[in-house]
Amino acid sequence: MKMTTVVKRHPSLLASQVNDDLVLFNAERGMYYGTQAVGGRIWSLIQDEMSVSGICNQLLAEFTVERETCERDVLQFLEQLETEGLVVAC
């Protein structure tokens, strides 16, 4: 995955907000996943297709974080979601 990669949510997932956490359910795998506030924010940003760089730019506007750290962490998070079948690269 690269900064120019466009991602979106996998269409068959179910998601629910529980306090500041987000719980995702992949019915195809029968697996639940949980993420905290920033992960939930990323999830809301990819309701529609969005590039990794666009996600980072939005997070940089909302949170106090260095660009390099943000980009590294977002790429790692999205790659994990992709591996688990929770997001798809467009």
C-alpha cells in the first residue's frame, strides 16, 4: 500500500460505535475487530473512497501528530485492515 492508494470499507462489514471504540464484524470470517478513537475516525473517513494521503491530511488537521508518524501509522493500520479483509484498495 502506498500514500496514493485509494481505499474504502469492505461493503459486507457491520460496524458499531461503543463509547470511543469501534467494533467491526466480518460476517464472511465470523470475526470481530475493535479499534480506538483514531481508528474509528479513519473508518468514518473511508465511508467513501479516499486516498491514504487524504486520510493523513485530515488526521493531521484534527490531531497533534508529526506527519511522518501519522503516515507510518495510517499505512500500517490500513494494511492490517486490508489483510483482514476489512478494507479494499480501489
